[in-house]
Amino acid sequence: MSVLSFKTFCIENYAEHCDKNSCDVYELFASSGLLKHLQDDYGDLHGMGKEFLMDYFDKWLSGGAK
């Protein structure tokens, strides 16, 4: 999976997880630094399961996973 595909996967699945629009999730990821983190730590994160990632994003966005 490419980095771009991984970011798209994360945004789309988190939007579904939170019942939000994917454009809003993109803006949230970008403004929180999570989008850059997904690229910088792609090697560590892309093999994680969907449930783990959703929990990780929840923690990151609440200030707990940075």
C-alpha cells in the first residue's frame, strides 16, 4: 500500500468511525498534525489493524498519543 493509499484509508475509515464527512476528517487530521504523522511513521503504522488505528486516532486527536 502506498503512503497516499494509506492516508486515504485512514481518513475514510475514521470518517465512518466518527460518522463525519471525510473532508472534515482530512482537515482535522491536517490541523492536528496527524496527517504528517501518518506519512512520517508510515513504516510503523501501515501494518496495524483498523481497530487499533481508530483507537490511536481517537487518542491522538484528544491529545494523548503524541
